[in-house]
Amino acid sequence: MYKNLLERLEISIIDFSQLNEEIRYEAEYFSKKTLHLFKVLRTKDTVLVGEMADVTDGLHTSIDYDNDSPINLLSATSPRENYFDLSRGAKISEKAHNLNPRTALRKNDVIISTVGTIGNCAVVDDSVLPANSDRHIGIIRINSTYSPYVLSTFLLSKYGRMQTNRETTGNVQQNLFLYKIREITIPNFTANLQHSIEYTVKKAQNDLQNAKGLYSSAESLLTHELGLDAWQPSRKQISVRSYQNIIKSGRIDAEYYQPKYDEIANKMKKIGNGYVETECNIFDKNVNPDKATEYKYIELANIGTSGEITGCTVNKGAELPMRARRIVHSGNIIISSIEGSLQSCALITDDYDGALCSTGFYVLDSDKINSETLLVLFKSAPIQALLKQQCTGTILTAFSKDGLQSIPIPAIKEGLQTTIQKNIQESFALRRHSSKLLEAAKHAVEIAIEQDEKTAMKYLSNVI
């Protein structure tokens, strides 16, 4: 009876002899779910990461940044779920890169985040290199025939996440230490299963690269149409303005009057005489979510680099933050109003129809420009520059509704709009397929552990 009560309460009883040398006492470390996953994993032939790979981290010294360098700098935000996000655009100087060969990345290195969102990982390939790294990532360099793509996929599965979450320690900033990465238990899958998983992950990554290419093509078509494909900010340092002009704008900061902004605005006006106020519909009315209703909630962290939504929070209205007050519908685009996140623009697809987004976004669409073209337009460098011009404030700079409405909008030919729309729709479809394949690879790992490899391979063959 006592045992049955403990089972219902999900209480684990641990002997003192079962504690490791660190004497971990917290309940989460010995949760029934964690112990069960370990029990299942240990029914397989396993090996420790440290037994088949060298594990190190990135630079511990101050980073010598250089925006003109060709060397990428990877940090904790770079690895995601079997792909890299390099949108931060951080670069390290070639001199610092050459002086630090230990932290220079190589093809097939498995990179894992050790602070922040701990446990995200991906495999270095030619698209990332040359690259170096900072101290907030772990570098796993396999010295056996084990596939790095299988290791990365395992670490992202529930059996890998369980271990990285369990071994994370710290108070203010939690960390996953290198010696704990070396102690992660991984299954010794057969070569055939490893090949199938690696093939699936690489196919997903190829889809993702093609999706990025389609988006870049759409952006190039649009900027070429605007005559801004070779646009570079003006280097002029002086702008002369009349007193009346300053009074009208209400701005006395020199940054606002940089000549580059005039160049862009004048170019836009030549190929169209409209503004956001006349060409777009802005939906800025806040709503009060029903406390008992469950909503999808989109915030800045959920916006991808090519205008896609990468995920959301699902919660009841009573549990959502006060900023979750703007409703979105399929076909809307959302634009971040915060200066440091102006590139966070996204297209609302059918999956997020009726979702809520943060009041840090403006929600809009247009009766004259299709949503896909509008997305590319607002993410283009010229419009991004004009949005930055409109930002005001001290601690948190952002643009207002009036500032948004004053942005000039060019006339875009219907045929070009159709081409851009097709490119973006195909790009989004490829991203969805890529995500499906990456999830399938993780699920195959879990099937192989919980059932057998034959079932896992059959599952993968059906997905592909």
C-alpha cells in the first residue's frame, strides 16, 4: 500500500549509495521520469561521449570582433535543433582566429550550447566555415567512426535532453560543464541506422539551404526592381536643414537627418507615391484574452531569419504576459517596433491564425501588395534603414505608429509580386519539410532505443 501511494505521488526513493560524488539532492535530479529514461537507455549497448570524442570549449579571452572579417564567431545562440542560426552576424578578426587554433572549428564538429538554452546543438559543415567560437559552447570532436549527425540528433532527443538538463548547474546563470558533456551516455547504434539518420538530417539541411536561397532570390528581385540592389549607405557626414523642416519632423537629433535616409526615401517616391498610412492596413487594437481559453502566443524569440515563425508559447489567457494583447490572422505580417530587433518580421500562416502576439509588434497587411511581397519589402535593407530612422527613445528605442505610417511604400508590379509570392511560399514549404525531417530523425533515435533499430529504419523510410 505504501509503495502504491509513492507510485501515485511520483516519488522516488534513493539510497545514499546511489548518490554520485557531487551529492546531488534536488528532487528533479532523481525524478521518476529521469530515472525511467536512464533505465530504458541502459538496456542498450552504450558509450560515454568522452570515450569516443574530445570535448573542449571556445575562447575564454575577450573577443576581437571585426565586422569585415570572413571568420564567423559562434556562440550559445548559434546552434539550434540540428542547424545553425548565424543571423547575429558576429565575426572574429583573422588575427585572433589564427592565434587560437584550439577554438577554431572544423568540419563535423558537434557544437552544443552550454549556457542560455542549454543543449541545442548542430554539426559544423562547409556553410559555417571558417569559424571560431566563444566559451559559451562545447565543441565535441569525434575520434571514432560514430556519425556526428547521429550524436547531435541523439543529444536533441528526449534521452539527450534529459541528460543535458539534468547535469546543468548554477544559480544566476546555469551552465553545462565540459566534464559533464564527457559523461553523457549515448547508444552504440549500428552503421546502417547511423547512415539512415545522417541521410535524413542532411536532407533536411539541404531543404533548409534551398529555402534560404529562394528567400534571397525574392529579396534580390525586389531590391533590383526598386533600383536599390547595389545600395550602400551614403558616406556624407553633413546635412543642412531649415528650421521649418526641423519643426515639422519634431526631431533635433543629427542621426535622423543623415543623407542616406533621404536617398532611400527619394528613390521610393520615384517609383510610387504612397506611404504605409495609405497603402497598408494597421491592426493595433489590443484585445483582452479570455482567461480560460488556450492561445498560441508569438514573441520576438519565435521569429526566424527569413520571416518564418519558429514556434510559440501555448497557454491559457490567464497565464499569458500582459504584452500578449494583439491578435493576428493568416496573411498578416508582424513587424517588431524595437530598434535592436527590426529584422524580426514574420508572415502569419494558417498555423497561427487567431494567435496572439506581443504589443512590441505592429500587425499589418495591404490591399495592394500581397503579404509575401510586403514581408520581403519590410525586411529589405532600404526599408529597415527607414524604420531605424524613425526610432526614438532612450533606454528602449522604438518607432511609433506615426513613424511607421510615414514610411514611403513603392508601387510594385503585379507580375513581380506573383513571382515573389511563389518564391516565399516554396521557401516556407521547404522549411516545414526540413523541420518534419529533423523531428523524424529524433523520433527514429527514440524508437531505436525503446523498440529496435529495424522499426526505426522502417519509420524513417516511410517519412522520407
